[in-house]
Amino acid sequence: MSEYLSEELAIEILTRLTIKDLARFRCVCKTWRDVINSRGFAKRYRDISPVKFVTFYDKGFYLLDVEDKYPVIETPRKLDFPLDHQSMIDESTCVLHCDGTLCVTLKNHTLLVWNLSTTRFKIVPNPGIYRDSNILGFGYDPVSNDYRIVTFIDQSDSSTAQVFEFRTGSWRDSVRIPCPDWYYRERI
């Protein structure tokens, strides 16, 4: 990183910062931005950080520190949601996570993928979800080095798995399941 500070030591220091500080420190220089945005840094940060829990209540998203010495509910930190959350989210919002990146369902059934450490986000178009009870999954595929979102779109005689690939920025049909034997329970 520099003649005074090795990259290993700089990463060790950066992994001990809060998410909010990391977002600010990304602006210091291109080298720090690249280090903080790297997948290896995200994994290291996740491995040494205390256990966190993201929740939606009181019309906002909060990060709770599960290992904090104070009672969890008394020390929530409100997250700066990147959109006008009043019109976009409600109590039926679903929050999925993978390696510090959140996938949030919005009222119009579109999805928001939000990296808390970089504060970058992407709106993912609705693949054809028209109910609040669709099956939804979010994760990282190490083979393709890409995040993926998976959901099932129901037709009268089958369900089709839809996969969103961030590399292509689009949904694709994956597997068609004739006469699936699952049912959806509406949220109350």
C-alpha cells in the first residue's frame, strides 16, 4: 500500500472499522477503494466482525450487534437506506443476506441488492412475481464468481425457476417443475 504501511497491516486495520467508516475510507484513494471492494476483504471482514443482525422495524433498517456487552435491543444502529423507504418498504419486506450484501424485497416486487460496506446498490427488475409469498433465494456462486437471486414463477401446471445473474444483469429460465407439490402460505 505504501512504503510506511504494508498491505497486510492496512487490511488488518481496515477490518476493524465500522461499515460507516469503511464507506468513508473508500474515498481516500483508489488503492483503499479496491481493497475494501475486494471479495477477499469482505470475507476477512465478515470472519472477524462480531455477529450482526439486520432487522426492519420502526420504519427503518437497523443493525444489531449480537455480541455487544449491552442488551441488543438498546444498541441498534439505523442504516441509511439508499431509497425513500417510506414508499418502497413495509412490514412484508423480506431481507436476505450473503457476505454482508442484502437483498431486500420492495413493495412493487422489485428487489434491491445493497452492499452495506460499499453503500452501493442495484435495483433488480421484477421477473414476474405478483404475490408476497414467492420462494426467494440469494447467494454467491463461487464457480461463476457472481451473486445470484433465485425465485419460482408459478403457471397453472408448473413452476419455473428464474435466476438473476449480476454479470449479465438479466433473469433467465432455469428449471421447469411440472405440477409442484408445494404451496404458498400468504403472509398475515
